[in-house]
Amino acid sequence: MACIRGKNQSLRIGLMHFRVGETDGVSLEMEKWKSVLEKMGHTIIYIAGSGGSISDFVKIKGLHYKHPDNQFLVDALYKKEINNISEIELKKKLSDYTEEIREELSEAIKKNKLDIIIPNNILSLGWNIGAGLATIQAIKETGIGVVCHHHDFYWERELYSNPRYDWVKTLLQENFPPKMDGVKHVVINRIAQEEMTKRGFKSQVIPNVFDFEKENWKYDDYLKNIRNDLNINNEQIVFLQGTRVVERKGIELIIEYIATFNKKIKAMRDTSLYDGRKVTFQTEGILLLVGQNEDQDYYDSLIKFAEKRKVRILDVSQRFAHSRMLDQGRKVYSFWDAYKLGDIVSYPSLLEGFGNQFLEAIYGRKPVVLYEYPVYKQDLKQYGFQVISLGDKHVMKDRLATIENHIIEDGVERGIELLTHKEEYNAVVKENYDICLRYFSYAALEEALQKILI
């Protein structure tokens, strides 16, 4: 295994993931690492299966998040029996797929003269076993230095932790993460670090960060008519859901919250909101979805749930992308532009590896309605963030999470208090910003990377 050079030497580093240039948390975090590593004097090359809005990357076809061979393998290894294929044939298909990726990856490492690769989730999650095994083989073949950046683990997900075959379970246990000398491991929270320690690994916690030193997002000419463009009127108080739509995001909790909010806000008629708008009889909270829908069954359940609660959902995900662009003459906004729309940010996730959108909400100077998911309680709550809490206990009914009604009621009272008191609204978002500036900035990331690359 190649040694990682000293902190004053420039390195050629491959940042590796299934996809880049998209709005998923891992892709966004990789951009931050790229920015900081380049500032430190290193050369960064993306390695991925798809580039989203980014064209400058090394494409490995087998890494694509929705590669048909991997989709087939995920179904066969984790979900259901596939007709007309034996277990021997299944192993052969995985082996062939692995070899295809290994060949391309080894060539990319050599051709680009990389000193280090930083695989993101490829050696921890289990989504693409072929990619993980191929990466291990390419590491052994080339002797390249490795820093594994683990955002999520297979044992954290019901699907990946219960494969259909014992030999798949063995592959996961022995390779995700790999037990290899010279490989460094980075995790994003202390819960993961404790679990890694139990499994015999040393790891460094490097939390997610944001560029809190940078000037905040501002309205510009591109955003001048964004509310009208998306059919949002001034009577609507926007609860921004910036995450992807997947079941663990707990979006049903914010629907329940808004239903109660809408009953109470009308009693505040003629009260001024934090931005000078007046509460009227038509004032209502709406839920704005800007993230990708990656679970259609869950999405459909949310729509039905919202209809029963008389909560308006506005899905504008097709109008938001990694970067601004025009699509057949129609504006597409950047993911960051969404934070100029939100009056308050919804973050009711039941499970998160860390909490990218939480940091983004604070950078955007918005208050947050938050379910206290385990990593928040373990790693973030200690810093004293001011949030509108939905507690830390829920039960599942028909695949949807529920919490006690009094917690919703208390949270709504706090939300209305903030939204109708400008000074308190501004004081809360500033206090949260100052905490992040100190502990979750690019400067903090640079300090951590200096140590990991020695």
C-alpha cells in the first residue's frame, strides 16, 4: 500500500462515488472536500458513474447509481428470487461485473497518476457490491493510498443487512469496510465511530461542513420572480423540504405539523410576520418539495396523507437542479436557490448519517423544524442549536411515522412565535450561524484533512 505523503506535498487525489454533480448528500459533501483540498494545493479528479451537471470527471460505467447490472444484482441478492438464474450463475454475474469495474478503475488510477483515492460509501454501504470488490482489487493492484469516506453502512439499513444468501453476508462482513493495512477510515459521526471500533477498525470523525465563511446567498435578478414562477403567493408560508423523498426522511411528520399550524395561524390575523407580510384569513403553510423522489410508494402515501390533513404540497423538484440552467426556455433553479423561498426549513428525518440540509438551513439563515434523530442527539445537540423540536420518539403506523400530539402542538406554538417576531427570528438564526461558523466551517474541514493526509 502506498504511503500518503506529508502535509506540504501536493497530491493527485481521486474522489470516488456512484454519482457526482447531483443534490444527494454524498455528492454535495464531495464538492466541499474538493474545494478545500484544492485550496490546500492538491489536484482533484472525480471518479463516478454519472456526472449530473458536471462534465469534467472520469466515468466508470459500472459505478452508475442505476446501472442495470447492479439493479439486477440488488434485486437478486437482497430482495427476491430471480427466475431462470441459479446461485452459481448469480455469482458469475457478480464476478463479471466486478471485473469490468476493476479494469476501468485500475486504468483510471494509472492513467491519471493518482496518489490517493477517496471512495465515498462504495466500501461501506453495500448498494453496489461489485463496485466495492472491484475497488479493493484495484487498490491491491495499484498500491494506491486510500482514505475511505464512510457516510452510511450496510448494517444501518434493513435491506443491505439482510441479504438472501450467507455468502453475500460474508462478502459484506469482510469487505464493507475492508480489513486492509494502510487504509484510513473517515466517518461522519460518533455513533459510526463507536460501531467501527467494535468491529476492529480505527476511524476519524470528520463531520459534514459548509462554507460558513462565504457570503450568504443573496437575491439577484435570476430570482426576482421565483415565487410567481413557481405559483407561490404571499399568503403562503413555505416549509421547505430540501431532502430527497425517501421513507427515512419522515416527511409525514411535517405534514401533521403544518395541518396543526394552519388551524392556529388564522387566529393571528393582522399580525406581522418576520418579513413584514401580514397574516390574513388566507394565510396557510405549504410544504415545498425540491428534492428527488426516490421512493414512489412513499411519495404516493405522503400525497394521500396530506390530502386527508388538507395540507397543500407543492412539488417543484423538476424546477431545481445542481446548478442554474434553462430547460426549453424555462428557468431551472439551483438547489441553493430553494433556501430563498423557505420561511422555515423542515427536517423531520428519522435517520441521517449527519445532516447536510440542517447545516444548509442554518447557512441560509432559516429556523428549522427538526425531529431529533440519533446523530443529532449524539453529535449536534451538544452545541446548543436553537431548533423547533419534534422530540426523539415516534411509532410507525402503515409505514408512516407518528409522534404524540402535544409535541406537535408545542412545536407549532414555537414556530408561530418565531415567524411573528422578527427580532427573535433573526436572533435564533444568527446564533445557529455563529455555532456553525466555529465548528462546521471549511476551516474546520481543512484542519481535519491536514491530519488525515499525513
